[in-house]
Amino acid sequence: MTTQLSTGELIRYASGVMEGLPYKLSLFPAAVVGGYGNPKSTTVRMSVEYPLKNALLNISISGKNLAVKKLLWKVSLGTVTLVREFKPQVLIKSNDMSYASIVFDVAQILKEPGKYELSVSCESSESVRIDEVGLIGIIPLKGASVYLNYWAGETAIAPGESYEIELSNTNEGKAGLVMVFTMPSRNAPMAIYVNGDKMTDISGIVGTDEVSLKEVRIPKNALISVKHLKTGVSYYPKNIMLHEVVSYIPLSPGPRIELDVRPSGEDVEVYLKNTGSSIAYNVVVVGISGGFMVFREVVESIRPGEEKSLLFRVAKKVLSPFIVRAVYYGVWGQTIVSKRLK
């Protein structure tokens, strides 16, 4: 449920317990198509690192008048045409501009990781700007589960007003929050609250961006508020645009890598142990000295409870200071554990 103290709407497209890990990709092409002197089409390249299920793709656009009758519109992902008509789920007017959100189910297309091209074609008398391309999905993984909610749309938040979302979560715990927004001015401040407690402030940004909060403690039936704070400074456009909101509560540990490093002469032994509940895939181990990478290796998989060891030969002169890192994808997204050798 959402409570509106703003103009527009965010639609909840996904809600519930899902097996796997959440995956969010946000791209801000700021590409302009259509209108006088602009290209009729543009391509946005996406690198998807994992196979996905329940995948949804959101395109947020803006223009002077998106309600024009003669707007020829086509969107393709790879070789698949997603739509040939302009039929946004949300279309609003704010700050003398139009804003629209178009959401597609792309689960059948993104079953395999790889590089994908999103093509957008537009023929109209007015130009159209692509503000954001957002992808949300679940990485299938046994032993990992998450309670996920996903909203997309367009809502304009005026100074002093807020947009509120009820998570409807039945358990308290730690959550992740991802929000995509467009700030009208570097002087426009925004704050995010959970049940009235401020989680973060955002300012000094102009244009479309994303904020990601991890391990936020939330109570049952948490209320998330996004507030456009009032200041004595005037700016135009005056409204903050909110495009996407993702909330996720991990219900299991998922992959969890512990790192131990033991130097011995010119050798460095690295031990990796998975103390989590699911397989850790593609664990990247790197050694860094003086800002330079000394070694790198990728461990394809580590099962829950399994320990793996790696041996690297390193010249003595680079052992101090020396940092070893293990990078993997966990319940909070990309996770880095480090050990520093003196």
C-alpha cells in the first residue's frame, strides 16, 4: 500500500517470498530521441552477470508532451520486440514536463547471463529523453530466499511533501532499500525515513541517480517515507521525481565467505570458507600492494560448509603493506571481505 502526498503513482509489480538473491541494475543513459535534429533511435547496452527469473524492465522517460497522438514508439531487447505502441503504465505532468514509466516482463529473455542491447525508437514532433533503464530480477539459488517488493512509476514530490510506502512485512529484521529518483537541482534536499527515523540525507545531486541502503533495521509493517525537504532556496524545476523503489528482506544467510590469509616466506596461502546457506559462485580473490594488483584468481563455486585454499607466490618486497580481498555476490549484492597484512 502507498500513501500519496504527491502527484503521480508507483505501481507494485512484485511482492512476496522468492527463492534466490535479488538483482538490481540501473542505467542512466540520458539519451534523447525524436524531435527536430535528434536521432530517431538509440541503443542502451546492458551487461547482465547472472541468469535471472521474475525479471522486469522499467524505462522512465520525460518530454514536453508525451500525450501527443502521433508518437511512434518501438522497444526491442536483443532480437525480441517488446512493444510497437506507446502505452505507458503511468503518465503524469509535472514542472511543465511529462513523465512516463513503461514496464516489461523480460523473464523469458534474460534466462542466461550476457550482454544485451535495448533499442528504443521514437518518431515525434517533440523530443523524448530516456532518464533511466531499470532491471530487477532474482538470481536462482537454492538455500537463499528473500521477501521482495518492487514498485515502478512516476511520482512528483514538491518541497515539503513526501511519498510513503507500506512494506506490509510480517517480520522485523534487516532490509535493503534501493530508490531511483531525479533531482531538479543541487540545492534540492531529500531524506528517507523508516517509521519516522531518518536513514539518510541526499543532496548536491542534479539529474537521475540511485541510492542503495543495506542492512537497515525495520520493524513489522514498516512505513518508508521519501521526503523533499523545504529550504529557503528557490530552484526550478521544483519537484523531485521518484521512479523506482525496491525493498528486500533476506530470509536466509545465502552465501557467506570467511577469509583467512597466512603468509609464509614468498608464499601467501588464502583460505576461503562458505559459512552460509547456499553456494557462492565466481568468488574473485585479489592481492593488492601499493594500489597495484599482484594476483587474481576466480573460484567458480564454494558449497556451504566447504573450505578452499589457494597458494600464491609473491615477492617479499610487496608483502608490506598488502591487502587480500574476496569478492562475491551475497544477500546484500556485491560483497567484499578483506585482510590486511602488515
